Amino acid sequence: MTSLTPPLAELIGKPVHDIDTPALVIDMDAMKRNLARMAEFAKKHRILWRPHAKLHKSVLLAKMQIKAGAVGICVQKTAEAEIMVAGGIYNIFITNEVIAPTKLARVAALTQAVAAHGGQIAIAVDSIEGVSRLAQAMTNARTTVARLGGSTATVIDVFVEIDVGQQRCGVKPGQDVVTLAQEIRKHPALRFAGLQAYQGKAQHLHSAQERRLAIASAVKAVGIARQLIEAQGMKPGLVTGAGTGSLVLEAASGVYGEVQAGSFMFMDADYAQNERDPAQPQFEQALFVKTQVISTHPKHVVCDAGHKSHAIDSGMPKVHAFDEKSGLDYLNGGDEHGILQPSAGSTRLPSLGKMLWLIPGHCDPTVNLHDVMIGVKGGLRTGVVHGIYPVDARGALT
Amino acid sequence: MTSLTPPLAELIGKPVHDIDTPALVIDMDAMKRNLARMAEFAKKHRILWRPHAKLHKSVLLAKMQIKAGAVGICVQKTAEAEIMVAGGIYNIFITNEVIAPTKLARVAALTQAVAAHGGQIAIAVDSIEGVSRLAQAMTNARTTVARLGGSTATVIDVFVEIDVGQQRCGVKPGQDVVTLAQEIRKHPALRFAGLQAYQGKAQHLHSAQERRLAIASAVKAVGIARQLIEAQGMKPGLVTGAGTGSLVLEAASGVYGEVQAGSFMFMDADYAQNERDPAQPQFEQALFVKTQVISTHPKHVVCDAGHKSHAIDSGMPKVHAFDEKSGLDYLNGGDEHGILQPSAGSTRLPSLGKMLWLIPGHCDPTVNLHDVMIGVKGGLRTGVVHGIYPVDARGALT
């Protein structure tokens, strides 16, 4: 595609107006302020932060986060980890269960690869079978390395995932946690590293009080699990979790040692609906879909961004209003179109060719629709293109 | 990504079991039967068919369709057209309004490029401004060609889009249609080709009677527009439109000369809910997301396909049941996970590592999430991988 369309690098230094539509644009000034706020927050609360790269899927942004103080990154998929390692990121936690032996062989190979750079791979488990398969893959990799005369001391960090209220993966905070920790400790190539305790549902509870209750319950579950592990004479290790919606609560909990929040970099229309906790840093919207009006009508106009340009799992995008008086509502126009109508109390409609900016409903799957993110400095109205950020791990599903 | 994961070409000839998850898989036997049914239908009804490539975004599948009798393809985006032309497809209708001068310059360049191969580009318009901008771009391209000593006779086919009930783009079937047709005829590089009259909303009306009413109304609108054009002494040209949900109605209308249906190749869970019109060919489900159980629990299991693997704008995917007794319901588990529960009347849950097949809710945006489609022959249980079909125009948004 890029061989046919004008080379994207030619955009650098050009005014925002020249960005063809639809396009995914980062307000770099806002994003860097978000990053600084997160770094400051982590420092103040003396908590590790390991942002989730499932958001941006970008090697360049991962490096920017590590430079700002992140201890590494999280990913969800083996293929994402491979792309990040290839890009020079060597401290990666796969916050997910991996079961296929072919994938586990790839995880074990990554563990060997990053060790050469002083890095470390970590992974989550929630079953005995998962631990056995991982141990087998690590043993196979060690055998291969030994045959080549390399070090056979490489280990993978293994976190037991506990279900702290999301009701998806993870064991209940009871005897199963102890059994899994003990099972991990049987295998010399595995190191029991602690607990993966992410409450995903809590991120999108809009009232601050609901989030407080959800995380209080998660903290209680984590406490039970830690006590059970300690009662067996084992060290409980690190507790890791938390997203952008709840991170102030985990950071203040006294049991979480690491936060995984990623969305704070970009934010989205769904997070904008959250009632802000007073302790929460003031993260700003930094990710936009630039679009253009291609058809005008008496009571609506049509723009060139549909749900192949932005994810709609958390609702339709919002139209960014530079001028509060000219509000527009975005209605679903299908895969390639958006239908824009004047918001209540307004009758104004933009003209043909007018450029508009959408705030996506959900940032992560929106980024995953694009090959690149276009970084702008100096604001969306008068700024210039500052950089092109490839979505390196876009579509890295396996 | 493909440089790190095992080369996909190595999969060819391997059993279905070896396809890593999640993956987008085509049941090639079912797809080819669908293609043959469509070709037979068009022949029987003596109607042109120009399938919409926004579905598959694949040069190889477009070529397969043209070989089976399609007169060309439709696309929605200039970038999709560029990729198809680069792949050797030279008869393309951009069924959408294009307004940005930079994009129109690309459309004009494509028009020149395909002319050298005896091909033809067509486009839709719904505004005077759109016609003027297109004419300007074609004039500029002709000037450039003349300077290089080439032919300046190349024209672009222009369809006036009329709103036949979708309430998105298109002018109402009244005087505006005549005005636009006359405006097009003023410009020597533009040729008035007829009417774009697609009723997108009708495709997903589940009752056959509702679809009949919607298309009867569209046919009436088309009839009015044609009469108005003929009253001015102009030829009305071709009427083109129709999707998989309604194509039997447009084909029988006597006014539509071309159908644009694309989804019939793959089908999806949403189309499966449509009450079948007796005249409709029996299209079969041919597109699946292969997934795997990665976490098991007493009342649910979790698979590795979430809405980064399949679009959910038309609802959650269905779990394909080889065995009717073991039904499973797919619940939203987020971007990377699916939660599976036994369907009503069942308590059976699949075991860890079990491979399952999902029928996506909506085929088009699901394909757009994947780099490749893996073609399987011999069925999903015991078949083998027969071909890898790149989604060439994936993410081609501009």
C-alpha cells in the first residue's frame, strides 16, 4: 500500500492539514504530558510500572515508556512479544495463558534470546497442565541450547493468575494458588514470580465508588492468596495488575507492587466517561482519527471514517469540538462511513471537504486497525507532523 | 511478524490441526460452491455482477471472481483501488464519494493506468462540487499525459448516487439527479454512466417481507430518477447496487442491470439470521476464525479469540457446532479473549487446548483484522491447507 500512496515520511514537517483521511493521529504534546504524569505518579507512590503494549503495539512508544522509567512492558500475545524483542525490548511480561506447544516453544526461544541482552520474559498460568507444557517447552529449549554450547541457566518468570473479579481467566484465591505455586517451583527452568491480578471489568465502571468497591474486593482476594502462599513457607513475590481506570486504587493498596496501565498514553471516549478519582493524574485525550466530510445533506453529513477506522466495541466515537457551539453527534454509518448530525440545541453542519477529529470509543482495538500512527506537535489545528509511528504488532494475534 | 513466526507457506499441505490460533480460515470447498451459485444466478437472470472487494480485499479472490464471470469489482476506497490495480485488476468501480483533491489526483492516475490495459475506472458522485473536483483532477492528469505524448482520450465513468432508503450518501430521486447528470456531461473527461443505487440497510432486515418492501421502494426511486433523466433526452445508463441480502429482488426488478453483492462468498452470523427468500441461492458459511481453549473453569472456558480477531459490530460470533449436542455460546471477553458457556440445555464444556471454530458476526470488518486468510480443502475437521490468501488491501483506508 505504502508503495502506491505518497511515502509517509514525506509528511514529516508538513502541516496537519496535509494528513490524508482517515488517519490515526497522536497529539504528541498531550501524549508526552500523559507519560510524564504517569512517571511522576509511579515515583511518588514507589510502585513499578510496566505499561501494556497491547494498546500501542509500537516499538518506538515502548522505548519511550522505558526511557521514562517503565521497568518493561506487558503484552497479551506471543507474536507481540516476538515483535517487541525484534525491536530491542527485552523485559516483557506475557500477561496471558499460553497453551499451544508450538507457541510455548516460541516463548521459550524468546526467553533464551532476551537473556543474552540481560532481559527477562515472564508469563501467566492458571492450570497445572499449563505449567507442565511450559516446563516441557523450557526443557526442550535448554536441551537445544546445551547442544550448541550455550548457557542452560535461563529461567522464565511465572505469575499465577488469580481471578480478582473479572470472571475470565485465573484461579480463585484459594488452595489452587498454592498448588500452582508449588508446581512451578518443581521445575528448574521456571521461577515463581508472584500473582497476576488484573481486574479488567473495574476499568470501565464509570462511578469512582463502584471502582473503589471492585478494587477493594480485588485487594482482599490478593491478600488471601498471599497469606496462603506464605503459610506454606514460600515468598509471595510481586503482585501485578491495574489499568488506567483504577491504578490509583491498586497503587494505594499496599499489596500491588506493579501497575500495568497502558491506555493513559492515549485515553478514549469510554475512559472520558469515568468519574475522576481525585488522586488520579489528569490524563488528556491524545489519540484522534482525522476524517473528512464527503457528502452533505439538509440534516446530516457523511464522513469517511467508519468502523474499519475506529473500534466501536465501547460505543461510537465522539466528535472533538474545538468550538463548543458546533457540536456534532456521530452515528454508525457502517464499515467506511460515519453519519454526523448536529447535537441537541444546534443546527450547524460542516461543509463538504471539512476536516474533523474523532475521539475513538476504545483506544486499543482502534490502534489495531491502523498500520501507522501519525504524531503531531503544536496542536491539531496549526501543528505539524513530527513523526510516523508504525503499529509494529498490528494484527499479531497468535 | 512473518519473519519471526514460522513461514506461512510451510503450512500448505499440512492438516487443519496445524493452523495456529487465532486464524482466519476459508472453507475453500464451500466458498467455491458459493461462487458457482452466484455465477449461475447472474447468468440465469442475465444480470451483470461486480462483487464488492471491500469484503475480501484480496487480489487472488478478485481474480477468481472475474474468472467465474464477474465484469470487474467494486471497492470503497481509492487505496483499495490502487492495490487492486497493482495486482492486475483493471475494471474497478469506486462506489463512494471522493472529495479530497489529493485522492482525486490518485483516482485520475488510476484511470490513465488501467486504460493501458483496456480497463475502466468508475466512481460515484452526489454533489456538483464533487463533479467539479473530479473534472479538475482528470483535466490535470490529461495535461500531464499530453506533455508525455500519451493519449488524452481517457475518461472516467461517473455514476450519480441516489439515496434509495439508506439515508447516508446520495441525492434524492428528483431534480438533483438530472442536474448532476447534466453537470457530468459538460466535462469531456467524465462519462455519465448511470445510477449507483445501493440499499445497504435492506441487507440486514431479517424478514423476507421487510426486505421486499425496502427494495420495492428502492426500485420505485430508481424508476423516478430514470424517467427524469430520459425526459431530458439523456440515456439513463446502468443501474447498479444490491447486496447479498437482497440481490434476488434487484435482479428481478427489471431496472437494475448490475449487482454488487460480495458477502455471498463467505457469509456470516448476521446473514445467517435472514429469513431466506425462496429465490435466493443457498449460500453456505465459508469463513471461520479458528480458536483454542486457553483457560478452563467450572462454568465457562476462555478461548484466544477476542474482538481483535473478529468484528463485533453485528454481534458476537457463533460457535460452529460439528455436533449439535455440544452447543456453546460466545460471550464478549474483550480484545483478546472469548468466554464460552454451554448453550441452554447443555452442560458440556471443551477441555484445555481444544480447537474450536467461530462464525464471525460480520464478515467484511473481520477480514480487515487479518493479514492473511488460510484456505482449507476437505473440511474443517480432516482437511488440509490448500492456499494462503493475503488480505492485500487490509487497512487501505484512504
